[in-house]
Amino acid sequence: MRSFQSQPEQGVGEPRVKRPAEERGRIVMREGKPRPLFFTGKRPKRDRHSRRKVSFFHFRNYEPAFKYFTEQVLDADFVPTPTPTRATIKRGEEMSADYVCTPFKHIIGDYAAALEQGADVLVQVTGFCRLNYYGELQEMILRDAGYTDFQMLNFSYVASGKMRDYIAYCKKVVNPNLSVAHGVKNLLGAYRMVEHIDAFRDRYLANAGFEVEPGSFQRVRKEFISSMNAAKTNSDIEDGFRRSMDALDALATKKPADPVRVGIVGEYYTAQDPTSCLNLEQKLLDMGVELSNAMSISAFNLHFNIDAAQASISEYSTYDMGPTSTFNIAAAKRYAEAGYDGIVHIKSAGCTPEIDVMPVLQRLSRDYHVPVLFLTFDTQTSDAGLDTRLEAFYDMIAMKKVR
Amino acid sequence: MSLEFGRRADLADVRRVGIPRALLYYRYGIAWRTFFEQLGCEVVLDAPSDRATLETGDHLSVDECCLASKLFLGHVSALVDEGVDAVFVPSLMSYGRFETFCTKFQALPDLAENAFIVAGRRVRVISFRIDEPKGDAEEDAYLGLAARFGASRKEAKRAYKAAADAQRAYDASMAREQEKLVKGLSKLPEAERPLTILIAAHPYVSHDPFVGGVVEDALREQGACVLFADETDRSRALKRSYDFSHSIPWIVNRELIGSILMLHEHIDGIVLMSAYPCGPDSMCDDAIERCIKGKPILTLTVDAQAGTAGVETRVESFVDILSYQKKGGYLNA
């Protein structure tokens, strides 16, 4: 500690240290706004924002992540895709070939709706199976249908799969002034947001079937999605997530000690998207079931170790059977081993890889004595048939459980 | 799969190898046969598809499977009944980023095995995996399989080389034949030239007598000259297809599209044929209809229906329209 008592070697020019007791207090206040220092070491930021109006397709409730990606990573305007209606689906169905897979029809319907909302860049991702060709064919169909004033951000065109090429492509189509440093930072935020949306969904599905106050879980979920939608920075995402998870945990439930548990596996898009599978998750929740859905972006794209999964199902398949086949078989096996009461397998009409998974699941069902309900969804909008089948399935597994 | 020379040869007891006459047999059959014959196995092929094959296959498969895969399981079943030691079902995935196969071919060995187990039967499947972008090259796959038969590295290499050469020679001869035919046609004077129709379909559809045979017969009966889109120089066709599309992921469809482009000026019409419900074709046919202009296109979906009258009528009317058009419209006929 510095002593003020004796300072024998003090130089002449140095200010004399006042005794603390001698220093009198001073209060200052000036009018007006804070003035910056004359030189802060920073040039004013140039406006990098692009006025391109980017739109995605509708996919479960990932829209906030798409929005965040567009606004914070691509730094462009985001046009939300209108909630799909019967008309949107019908439109998509009319525009596409008869037996193309169903997500294609849903997505192209969304695109047409988004273009009518004024979007001028449509984003299509790349991946596996027919998805590789979605973007190109959809662009062709939309142009033939008379929508000319748009560009496609089709990640299938980046054949190399290198980050550098993806950035160059985004710069070319959406925003030439894109800041890479800023983009990378916020891409991490988008990544976290996707993880959070999935974590929230998993918690929701596990407990929402046992809510005490009807509609309370839905309310918290809506709040969560709107807080994600409002997020502007990475910390907004974390805050919103934490708050919503706490709110979700605070809700009263009347969960029995041993509830009926159902696991959902299936085709990537249809198994997750409520519009495609006629709100199947909610229907099951309303029956009072603890649900778990294996498929999500974070489970399949971000945290999936295919070699480990393949090893875990080696008695059922020697090779990887298709894009999501190994994932689904492994997930179904996990559910069976964890003692789930039933498994629902969801696919879109004509989905080749999921059709090929079905015999494996039939075998698994036999080996583990777990009922598997196979459901195929096309662009139908009537859910009476689905209700009957779900009720029958629920009755069967509930009775089996009691016995 | 890594090479396993010198390890335990777990397939050494397999003497009679069955190859189902379905799906990619029509593309790689010669290579497969030669390969197993070189390894000293007896190769058993079952009879060409007929209604009974389809019925057996239908019982073994999930309802929504495509016609071609139902036929495939029917053929496997026929081979099992014939008492072969094992059935050869490779898992083919891809030769490049946009040169992949339908996921059906990727799943085939496991699909066959599981379908049989579900039906309470057994089938011993021998298989290999080709997925070049991930490092499972074609040659390694063949050599690895030969090693499991107890072949030495030298024998394995010889067998692979013989197989690849035989297939290449066969493909080249088919392509040459068709090229000769096209040249001969173009030399004929306009008036004498028969109607030239290109059948663009997966080889297991167009060359299977039960599926595409009907269409070919109907076309020939009408006096048309039939060309096949899969009997051209495949590597040139593949290259050409990149002019058409950047992102079509299927190698077979790419080759078909490439040869449509290559033969475009020599033909009067195109028949696009697909087995219901074919995944790759569901998108590629749409694209072809939108982008290949100037030639009439008949899209035929072949179903498991009994009877061929429906197909025949469509083909006949298509040929009629084309021949009227060739004569300068209905009024000048």
C-alpha cells in the first residue's frame, strides 16, 4: 500500500500527492450528448447491408434461425414465409410432378408464396438424395410459372463443399459487402440458436402431454419462438433461451411415474414439420404421451457420428443404407432399448430411403417387441384417417403397458 | 472396405454365386459375371422377369417400393430357390459428387437381407461398397471381395482387370453398333428414313423384357427405328450432361440426358420410360420435359398392371402423331 506519510525522494516536477483528506469532491454535469474522443482508432463503419430480400422455405419452427442467418450473417433483408395454408400446399402440388417427394411440393408452394410477398432471393440447401436437385428444378419450375424476378441461392451449386466457396457464392448472390468476420461470429449464433430450438422442442415434447393448465406449454413455446425471432445478437439468443427454458420448467405438470412413451423417427423433413405430418406431435401429446422426436437439425446435421451409429446397428445393416437410414435405425433401436412403448415412423410419399428402412424396422419391432406405426404423408390436408390410426395405436400400446 | 489379403477368407466356401437379373445387372452384369468366373466360381443367372417374379417380389417388399426393386427381390428369391450358395448384391453409392446412384442401390444388400428375414427366409448376401468420394474406390472394392474368396492379390487384380475390360468392351461394342445405325440412318434420303425414336430409360427398365420390352416391341411393330439412350458412349454422355444441369446427382440419369443431347438431331421423338415410382426419374423427367425442346416426348410410367394394352395404345398414338407430323401435318397425309 502506498504511503502518503513520508516521501523523501520526491522530485521537483512531480505533482505533490495530496492527502486524501485534502482532496475535495467535485460534481460536474454538461448539457448535450456524449462527445466521442477525437481519435478513437476506428473509422466509421460503412453500411454493409444488402437490400436483397431473402426468403427461406417453411421448416418446422426454424424460421428464427433462418432469419438470424439472413439478417446477421448475410446481412440482408429477411422476408418471412407465410404460414402454409391449404392454398399454399395446393399450389405447390400443382406446380410439381406427381410423384416427386412431398417436401418438394411443400417447399415450392412456400417459394411461390414468398415471391408474392416480394422476396427476390430464395434459399435452397443441399444434402442428399433428391434434395441435391431440389434447387435447380424448383428454380426452373418457378421461372416457367412466370416468376422471373428472383435469384436462387442454391447451395448445390457449390460443388466443392468448401467454406471459402460458400462465402464467395453468398457474396455473389446476396451481399457483395458481406463481412466475413461478422458473419462467422453470428453463424455461431445461428448454430447455437438451432441447438436451442431443438433442445427446447425436446423438453417440450417430453412434458407437454402432462400440462395442468391447458395451453400453458404452447404459450411458453410461442414466447420462446418470438424471443428467438427478436434476437439481434448472440447474447439475446442465450438470454431468451435460458428464460424460456426456466419458464417451461416452472410450468406445473401431472406426469405419472411411468408414462406412455413414444419415439418418432422418419424422413428428415416430414418427421419434423408439423404442416407436413398434420401436426402429429401435438395430436399424440393431447393423448397424454411422453414424446421424443429423434430427427432435428442438431441431432442429424450437427451432432451425428455416423460411424458410431453404424457400429451400433451392425446386426441390422452392413452398409449405410441411405441419407437418414442409419440415423433412423439407430434411433429406433435406442428407443426400443430404452423401453419406449411405441415407435412412429414417418415418411413422405415415395421416399425411397425410408421405404428401404421399413423392413429393418419391422425386424427391429419383432426383435424388441415394440410396436412400430408406419405413416406416409402426401399433400393431403384431411386428418380424420390419421386421428383414427393414432388413437388405435395409442390404445394398443397403452393396453400393452397395463398388461 | 480395406483390403484383407492374407486374412481368413470367409467366402471361400461359396462355389455357386447367384446374380439377380435385375437393376444394375443391366449395367454391370458382364463385369460381375466375368469377375466371379475368374475367381473360379460358378455363376448362376435366373430367368428373365415375368409376372411370377413380380408377384414373389411384391410379397417380399413394402407396398410403396418401386416396380424395379420388387422385381429385384423376386429375382433374388428365384436364385435362393435354385439353391445358390450366395447371392451377389453390391452396394453402389457414387463415383463423384454429382455422379451418385439412387439410394436404392446403396441400400440393396441390407434391404434384401432384412426383407428375407422379415419374410422368415434366409439369404446369404455377398457384397461390396463403391463410394469413391469417401474413398471406397471401385478397384479396392473388387479386390477386397476377391480377397474374401481366398484369392491372392495377383489373382484378384487379374480378375478385376478381366471384369472391367469385358464390360468396357461390351459397352463400346453396343455404342459402336448404335453409332453405325445412326450414321446409316442419316445417309438415307429423307423420304425413306424410318421414324427414329429414342428410348430414354434406366437400363433395367428399357432392357427388361417384362417392363420395357413391351414398349420396344410396340415401337418396332409400328415400323419405328429404336435407339437406346443407355447404349451410347457413356463417358461422353456424362460430360455432355453438365451442359444441361449442374446439380442432377444421379449418374445414370446424367448419361441418359447426355445421350439425348448427343442424339437430338438424329431422332424424331423421345420416349421417357420409368418404373413407378422412380425417385430420380420423378425429377429428371420433369426437367427433360421442360428443357429438351423441339422433339415430341412421350412420358410412360410402367406400373405393375396386368396386360400391355394401355402401353401399346399410347405408343401407337405417339407414333401415329409423329408420322403424320413427318408428312407435314394431318392435312397433307
